[in-house]
Amino acid sequence: MNSLDIDMAKKKKRNLIWNLVLVAVVLVLSAFLDANKYTYSYTISIMERSLIYAVVAVSMNLVNGFTGLFSLGQAGFMALGAYVTAIFTIPLGDRPSVYYISGINPLIAGAELPIPVALFLGGLAAALFAALIGIPVLRLKSDYLAIATLGFAEIIRALIAAPMMDTITNGSYGLKSIPGFSSLFQVLFLSAFSIGLMVLLINSSYGRMFKAVREDEIAAEAMGINLFKTKELSFVISSFFAGISGGMLAMFMRSIDSKTFQVSLTYDILLIVVIGGIGSVTGSVLGAFLVTVGRELLRFFDEPLAIAGIDIPLFRPGFRMVIFSILLMVVVLFYSRGLMGTKEWSWDGIFSFLQRKRMKKASDKKTGGAGK
């Protein structure tokens, strides 16, 4: 074994140790929050929402960042997953109080499924719809694709609230009594499992096809890649995980209606992807936490403030989003490709960065000493 192989083996062992340390820290922190859930309920709520947004952000990045398609239909696919999950998990005893206006369709009246099965069905429903609309819209490019997917997302939301769907979706009244998560570990496991599957896909031969289509469609087609099938596969898989995240969001909120999945939700997810870095999985996860936590930390700007008996006019409801938008503009100005760009977080990168810093510091000291 030569020195290069020995160095590689040492790096792998070091990375494995640090990965285990990181996992242990996350598990211990989650266990602490779970054990004190009444004291840290607000923190747990922020963590759960961030994890859910991380799943849908990675799913959007899969199609937008890794395949190069400009899709804005994420809110619609989340709505499908959320409603399917909610319909099949609401306890049978609570359904008369939920569907008290128009009654419930006999086909679903007695159907109650375990949460994992309902989440999977929600993902399948989103994937099936994506497969159908993908046939016409994926032949479009750039802005036209974005407009088409955005329009289909609004069609889904309108259908959910339509009077003819009252006995299934409860129309504009929405659904309530949805069983929630009993533990932070449930959200953590579902999010990590979903993101892990997408990472495996991105690193597989299918992921390489997605990236080839993103880089150069003509060259990819010349290499024998079927452009439409590759785009369709990426679009369907992305929608499947968006549906999963929608079901998780329904369980997090415990009640949903069609207004939950407005266009603004898609823009929020797109914002997370752009801030984290288009084409970076870890960037999307980091962006989900930064955007969600940042909005909550700035909430005090929405409260009236008086100093020495003088009211500060800027502190009023809505001012928080002004400050948040300014901070985002600053981030974009300094990180035009997002915080991570197209790079992924790694221990090798962190240690290399720290080593460069140490070398630069040592060089500065040596230069300063020579000058004296």
C-alpha cells in the first residue's frame, strides 16, 4: 500500500468518526428537546418545519438544480400529498365532525391507513399527477415551463376547493383532526430517509443523466440519453418527494385547507433553494433552516416598540419581512450562487479550509516578524 492509499484510508476513517460524532450530537439534542417538549415546544416546532421544508427544497433542487428544468409546481404536489395523507389518517370517530357540511364519500368513509402508508400514497398521488402533466409541459423550456407548472399547481388547488370535491376534500372548509407527530424523531427520521434516497439517486447513473441534460441537452442526446424520459423521471421523482413533504406538513399543522398551498409557498421553497445554492443538496438543507429560523428570530420587529415613551413607527406588523428581505438581498449580493453554490458539505472541505486559514495566519506572522 503506497502513501496515497494510506492517506485516503486515514481520511475515510477520520470522516467516519466525525460523521458518527455529528449523528450522536443530533440525536442527543433531539432527545433533549423531546424530553422537554413542553419547555421547548416553540424550538421543536421550528425544527420540524425546517426539516419538512428541507425535504421539499431538495426535491425542487432535484428537478431545477440537477436536471436544469425551471419548475414551479411544488405547492400543487405538496397539496396532493397533504390531502391524501390527511384523508386516510383522520380517525374514523372524528370524521363526522370534519365532514359535517356535505358528508363524506362512502368510498373513503371507512378507510383509515397507517401514517407511513398514507404518506407513501400521498407521494404516489403527486407522482401520478406529475407523470400526466409532464407529458405536455416538459416539452416546453425555461419560462414557459415555469408558467405551465405554476398554472397546473393552481388548477390542483382550485380542484381541491371545488364544490364537487366537498365529500372528499371538504372543499373550502379544509380538513382538521389530522394526527400529528408524537416525537421530533419521527420528523427527523422521515426527513433524513427522504433526503438520503434523493442523494443516492443523484449519485447514481440516473443522477449523472440528469446532470448531463442540465449541462448540454444536445450533447446528452448525442450520447444516447432520451431527453424526454430523463426529464419525466426527474419531474416525477421530485413530485413524489414533494407529496411526501406535503403529507408531513399536514401532520405538522394538524389542519389544512386550499389556502395553505398558495403560490407563495412555491416561492418560499424556491427562495430556500436559491439561498442554499442551486445544485447543492446540503445547500438546500442549510437554506431551509436559515430561512425558517431567520423569520422566527426577526418576529420581534412585528411588535410595537416604544423608547422613552416614544413609539417607533417602523416596528409594526409586516416590518419583519422587510428586514428579512434586506438580509436576503445582502446574502445574494455576496453569494451570487447561493451559500453553497454547487458544492456539497464535507469534512475534507472543512479541514482544508481550516488548514488554509492556519497557513495564512502563520504566513502573516512570519511576514510581520521579517518586516520588523
